[in-house]
Amino acid sequence: MHAFLMVSTIISSILIIIVVLLQESKSGGLSGLTGGAEELFGKQKVRGAELLLQRVTVFLGIVFFLSLLGLTWFNI
């Protein structure tokens, strides 16, 4: 079980990095932090590939989190 959780942690972390790098930037980097809060919190409909990438990112984040919790639980 420990090996399965370790492998799922490694694979999910690599896939999270890849999926996040595939996503388009929504702002001009750090310059988006100083202003333009309406762009950040405004209603933006995401469709197509962007929606798929967001959902995959959330799913992989949950898998990563749960596998780390499982690793912690079984190491106690």
C-alpha cells in the first residue's frame, strides 16, 4: 500500500506541473496583483480546453492531497 501511495504521489505531482504549465496566463504576472480586482473576481465563463485543464488540475490536486494523507496515515 505504501508503494502504491508513493507512486500515485509522484505521478500526480508530475502531472500537476504539466497541466499547470499548459494553462494560459490570466493576467500580466505580478502586475495583476496591484490592480484589476474586477478581472480576478469577475464572472468569467471558461469553455473548451481551459475548462478541461481546470477540472483536471482540481482532480489531480485532490489525488495528490489524499495520497499524501494516506502516506502520513500509514507511516504513523
